[in-house]
Amino acid sequence: MKNNFYKQFPVILIIFLSLFLSNCGMKKAAWPAEGWEKATPESQGMDSEKLANMLDFTINSKILFDTLLIIRNGYIVLDATVPPYSADTEHFCYSVTKSVVSALWGIAGDKNNCTNPSKPIGLDRKVIDLFPEKTFQYPDSRKSAITVRNLFTMTTGLRFRDAETVNVQHSSDWVQYILDQPMIKSPGEEFRYNNGASHLLSVIIQKQTCMKTVELADKYLFKPLGITRFTWLTADHGATQGYKGLFLRPLDLAKIGYLYLRDGQWDGKQIIPSGWVKESSRAHVPVAESGTMNLHYGYQWWVNPDLKYYFATGSGGQFLFCHPEKDLVVVFTSSREQSGKELILFNQFILPAVLSDTALPENPDAQHFLSETINQISTPLKSPVKPLPGKAREISGKKISFESTDGFLENVRFAFTGETAEVSLDWNNLHLKQAGIGLDNVYRTSTDGKTYAVALRGYWSNEDMFVMELINFLWEDGCIRLVFSFKDPTVLCFGTWLATRHSGPSHPGKVE
């Protein structure tokens, strides 16, 4: 027996050392307040080949994203950014903002009601009672019964269509407009997506804390996490938008996901009450229009109870996925609507790539494949510049003014010289002077010298039509395709906002 043991001892020792060294490879990550540490997928129990196959799938399927971050156990295992975006670019979050507002409610719940300390604003408070100074249209016992909890779960019963969001933005009193809408269901009866409900939460946070939501975020959420660069748009009367409006760098958005994975605790300090993290990210109501996927809604978070994860999402392909059991945070940002294809990538590629809770043997070949695929995505593909049509020379240097009463492009002046192009334009508060346009499929970045950085590329689709894509990094819905038609005797221009697939009307122009 002893002889058998000693014969097998080297094998046993090798197995033990392999397990020991694998577990040693899963060292605890430092808190990423100053920046994220990087690691190979295998060192964090993930399969590089599966991740590379996912990126290959996005290329072949023409799934477009600006950033993809995968963080396992607190380490970045995949970081792919597509120009003209960079790791330093603040990206418009759209409705991911809602989930950040939910986090802020958890923080605000620890603060006394600044106007009435003896009566905190809880989830079961009646919303109408919080605005005693207002009288709303369509008075209804059901409307009087709407609670803060109904706002969180989007079960208000109010009629609120997508078109109402634009009307809210154009109204002088957002709260008034939202709560003036008629009731079509009883509160709590049915999930019905409602941007207005999310905005009311921001306004109520301000009532609770006597701080603007953005100020609360900066002091109690962003600064503790080391988030120093952000933009958050305002609503009427200086209130912070609650349903969209937040710009964050993807690496900073990932910090919020990581905070949730750590039950609201950050480097020894409880930022969000752990009870609120659990309650807000669990399934509360089923989502009727989710199709075959079993989706539920929490408190401004989407929840997949079958696969045990929750996520924030916004128009145009913005996603923040959190999977507590797998210690996984994934961020997608995009400027072009992908119809939820990011969910396919997460469910069918990223989750299956998580193979182990301990380190896997390194796979140099697969890691090289992954690195090469990331480089392919991150390197702009240049196209040959076609010879300019006669119309390009004809309009070059001439100012074109447009008739617009809806805040559209006011005027533009192109300069085409061989393989290069420049544009000067005035559009609301954007004023460009001789900004470069990439005619080779590669964006050229410029600044207006004051506030905005932009990226431009374009091409002639035929003899009389020039197409220009403009990205304004600090405009909401800031990725726009402008089509200029120069067929005599008129000039026409119309725009398509690529993140929301909204197309505006044609605007006639005049060559001066």
C-alpha cells in the first residue's frame, strides 16, 4: 500500500499544485476607483476563444457597437472600443439613466426628508399628495392611488405613449404634463413603459433631499466611486432629467454595475443600502411585450430571473449587465439601434464563456485570436476615395442656407479638394469652421473651439447626393446621417438620427 502511494505521489502533487496555482491566479482585484486592472479571460475563468468567436460574429452580422467591456471578478478581460470613440469618451446613456436614478433613491432613503423630517417619502406614498400645489386634469380615484412604488415598476396606469416624451420636453411644466395624462388602467394592474414615471422619481428625490438629483449623484455616488467626469442634462426649472440625460464613460458606468455586484459596498463603505440593491434588482412585475424571453421589471432595472441577471438599457444599444453569481459586469455602448442584439451576445456568447470560478489554463493561441479580433474592430477600415463628381466642384466653397423652424441645420459650406473635404456649419449651438470630413470611411475629429467635439465622415452616393455622418459627442441622440440632394433647381437636406432611427422631414436649401 505504501509503495503504491509513493508511486502515485508525484501525480497527486502535480494535481494539487495545479489546483493551488489556479486558485492563486484568482487574486482579489483592487477597487477600481482610479482605474480597472486587466487580466486574461482564462485567469478569471473565461474562455478567450468563445469571446473571440462572439466578436467575429458581430463583424459578420454587422452588429455595431462603440464600446464593449467585460469585467469578471473586478478585472477587465475584454475591452473593445471602436473609433471615433475612445475609453475617455463620455457616452450618452439614454434610459440607463433610469437605473442610476434608482440607485440614487436608495441613497436618498438614508437622508431625512428635508422639508418634513418626521415624514420620509416612502414607496407607498401617494404621488399626487407630493404635489399639493398642483391640480391635474382627468381627476380620478385611480390617479389619486398612484404610489411611488408604481412609478418604480412602471405600473402607474397612466396613458403615456412614446410620443408623449417629446411633448413633455416641449412643455413648460414636465410634472404637470405627465400627471395630466388620463388613466387607462388601475395602478399596479399592468406594466406599461413610461418615461414620465421615471422623471417624476428624479423630481421626488429632489423634494426628499432638497438637492438636485445631479448634485446628490455627484456627492454620494460618483465621487466615492472615483467618477469625476460626467454630464447630466436638465429639465424644466433646473430639475435633473430622470428618464435619460446622463453621459458617462463606459469604464465609469461599469463601476456602478460593480457597486451593485458588491451589494452597494465600495472599498469598506456602504454607498447604497444592501437591502435596496437586492430589492431594486429583483423581479417585481412581468413585462408583457418581452416575447419569448422571460423578462421582468424591478425598480427601474430589467430582470431575467431564469438566467439570474439584471440589466439597465437605453435606446441605441446602451446596456449595463450585472450577473451576481458569475461576478460579471458587461457594458455595451452604441450610436446605432441594434434591436436588442446585445441581449443575444450576452446570453449566447458571454455567459457561456464563463466556464469556472477558478482560473483556467492559459490559452495563448485563443488569446492571440481574441487580441487580433479586437484590433480588427478597433482599427478603422479605410476605403478608396472615389473621384469627385462635377457637383462637388460646383458647390464647393458656396454657402447653403436652409429654411428651418424646428431647430434643424441653419447653413452649411463644403470644401472639396481631391481626396479631402471640409465643412463649416451652424446648427443651434454648434458652430464648425473648416472641420475635416473623412471621405475614406474614417471619421475625422474636430472641435468647435468652445464646447463640442465632433467626428465626421461622408461620401457621394451618386452624382447629385452627398451623405455625411456627424457625431456630436455631447448631444443626446448625437449620431446623425445627413443626406444632401443637389438635384437642380433645389437643394434638399434631411437627417436620420441613428440611435433612435428617427428621420426628420426634408428641408429646402438655397445656394448663395
